[in-house]
Amino acid sequence: MLSQRETMDIIRCKAYARAGLIGNPSDGYNGKTISAIVKNYSAQVTLYEWDYLEILPSRNDESVFQSIQELSQDVRLHGYYGGIRLIKAAIKGFADYCKNRNIAMHNRNFSIRYESDIPRQVGMAGSSAIVTAAFRGLMQFYNVEIPKRVLPSLILSIEKEQLGIAAGLQDRVAQVFEGCTYMDFSKEVMSNEDGFQCGKYEPLPVELLPPLYISYAAQFGEPTEVLHNNLRFRYEQKEPAVLEAMSKFADLTVQAKRAILSSDAETLAGLMNTNFDTRRSICKLPKEHIAMVETARQCGASAKLAGSGGAIIGTYTDEKMYQQLQAAMTEIGCTTIKPEM
């Protein structure tokens, strides 16, 4: 005869990696972006009723190492706190949301754990995927529905206010809406919903996207704060070059939306290249990131940063070009995939 725990309901929820197709990093600066999820990689949360509230560590919370060098490498990739702080922040943020809106919550406890194979610190939104997956699990466990347009803003507020993560809405919108999403964060369209600032979000047909690749290298990764903290200061100081670039990113996104809807792969490729070139003009980028883009372009592919770290995304024309691209990126230490969107 099975015990109660052996027959309990187990909740499993996922959130996928994401790649910025165009417009980033303007999402945190009243810009416009297009992003798509990458189903090759995901964060998963497993949650079930338990005697007390328990957060179980994952591989990213490892505390036993073979050497001091291994510990140093782990800290460089995962920081000092792993993913448990993200789960704690998600639980607290969810509880605060329900309390502030007088949403009744039952008093049963749960055990929760997470797993993630999203490459860390390469700009594919691994941290927000863990929080998003946790929210999906908590919503199901407590039978609470949070409006889809509000959820990304709620998640971002938790990451910024509780964890000090500098970021914009793009990652969370992409992971909540999934597929490919056009996002408008301009002041004219931002609206207050349930106490949160939300933009305009429009799904785009994934089947209209041209062949895309993603290349990344964990050893070239860089926390998003390295980029955004500097840009935020310059933006708030109204540095002309930064303001002009943010406006250009938004315009590139509008053009890219038209190119996608008209299946104009050549125009989209050019816009993606311009996105990177514009970013490079206002940011001091790591030489490794520049080398990744230049290597891909030498193969005839377009290339831009997929986020703020060591991953690039671009278009290619045929399988021959992809094979050449994959070989060239391997030579400089990168993994190359065809994203499942």
C-alpha cells in the first residue's frame, strides 16, 4: 500500500533560456526589443507538499570542491549564492504579492528544488528563468493566478529590489510569453497594471524567423551588472551618444519586426549586425565577445550579442554556412547550436 507522500501531487514547471534578436539592451531604457525563448536549455522547479518549507540545493549550490581553483571558477560562473537566493526571493515575492492583495493562501508547506542547464553568465537569462519557473510552481501549488502581463514586471521588481540585479523587462517577458515576442517599453505605451509598469507585448510567428544560430562560451561570460550599471549611469546623465543609441535600438526593432513579418531574412541580418555595431560604439566590450562576432561574420553569418554576456545570435543562409560557422566557432572555444523556438 502506497503512503500519502508516495501518492502526493508533484508539480514540475519550466522556464526556458532566451535570446535577444534585436533591440537589446534598450529594454531597460524605454526602448523596444524582440526576443525569443531557446528551448534547448531550461530551468525546472519541482515542488510538492511537505511537513515544513524546504529549499533543496542543486548543482549550482555546490559547496565541496576538488581545489581552490575549482572554487574560484565556481564563484566566477555562479557567484557566491548559487540559485537558492533566487528561490527564496521568488517565494517571498509571491507571498508579498498575495498578502498585499488579500489573496488567501492555504497553510500547507512544501519542498522545492530547482535544476538548470542554461549556460551561466552568457546572457541567456538563466537567473530569471529560475525565478519564472518558481513562480509557475507557486501559482499552481496555491492555485493563484497572476495576470500574464503583470508577471514579468513582478519578477523584475523582485530581482531588482531584493537581489540588486540590474536588468530590464525583456528576459521576463520572453520567458512568460514564450515563442517570439515584440516588446515596446516606450514611455507612451507603458501602463500601470496592478501596481506594476507594463509595456506592449506582441507575439510574432516563430515560423517566419529565418535560420538562426546561437554560439556561446561560458569562459567568456560576464554578469549583466558589468554592462548595465555603467550604462544606467550614463543614461541618467543624458550622455548624447547613449541616448542616441537607445533611440536607434528601438528603431532597429521596428524595422526588424517588419522584416520578420515579410520573411525578409537579408534585411533582418543587416539590422542585427547594426545592432551590435551600435552597441559597440557606446560600450567597451570584452575582446572575446568582439572576436565571437567577427568570427561568425567572416563565415558570412550575421551576429550580435544575445544578451549581456558571452553568447551571440545571428542568421545564416544554408547548411553549408552553418557547418563552416560551427567549425570556426569551435576553434575559438564556443559551442554553437540551432535554437529551438
